[in-house]
Amino acid sequence: MISINKFVKWLAGKVEEAGITVLLDSPGRNFSTTAIRVIGVRTDDKGVDKQNQPKSNFEPGYDVKQKS
């Protein structure tokens, strides 16, 4: 038996060593793709209310692209 929390932290370290960006506080909204592969992701907006209207702490989502 293992702790899922410890496992996720260990796994995040392994993928970051492999050059993969782990965004713990930003859910992904959409993928950016070419015809054959994923090249990035668009994060979700932060600081919106239940009607999806910006609050005072609003931060727009941003694009995270694969390094060339």
C-alpha cells in the first residue's frame, strides 16, 4: 500500500526530470494540436464566478507550448 499523495509528488518529479511541465494549480481547458500531435495546452481562466464572470482576482488562461 502507498500514499497517493507521495506517489503523485514522486511521479511529478520524474516527469519534470524528463522535461515535462507540471501545472498543479491550473486546469487545462483545450489542447493545441497539429495534424498529428499535441503541441500545447490552454489553461482555464482563474478568478471567475459561477456565471463565468470575472471577479477582482481574475487571471486569464494562458497557452503553454512545447519547446522547439
